[in-house]
Amino acid sequence: MVELEDVKQVERAFIELSSNGDIYCLMDTSGRFNNYTNEAQKFLSNEASIVQNKKIKGSAVVIDSLPNRLLAKFFSKFFKPKFPMRIFSTQEEGLAWLNELMQ
């Protein structure tokens, strides 16, 4: 279970690693089942400072299971993240899309 404090930690790491610049995220969930609390999903989609300050420019999510794919689609439709987010079957596809966004 991924909770609010977990995603706040990830946000802090993104800010530190990006030196407060643009953020392009590749999240690979292959081989795992990830379940986020509603609070964590709400924070990730709209409340995080990297979202509000438009620092996150795109998030590619690599998913290899139907349950994770359904949860990710629900997240994108229900919470409507304020940044581009797409679901991919492989890291290569996700990285190619992120590279397009960086152009």
C-alpha cells in the first residue's frame, strides 16, 4: 500500500534530483501490484508542489498486469492529473514517449 507520506518522500526526491528543474518520470511497476490510497492519488495528481508549479512535464507508467493497468486508468480518469501521463507495456516505449516530450 502506497500512502500519502510515501508519495511526499518521492516528491522530495524528485525536487532534489532535478535541482528544481523539469521532471520527466518513468515508473515501472512490472512484477508488482501497487495500490495507492486515495490521499496519495489526490496528492500525486493535483496537490504536489511539482504539479502545482508545473515542474512535472510527463509521467510514463510501465505496467505488465491487468489489475495495475485498470488502477492506472482509473487514476487518470478519476483524479485527472494536471500533467501528461501515459501507460506503456515496456520501458522502451515509455522512454521514447518521454524523449518526445523533452523535444
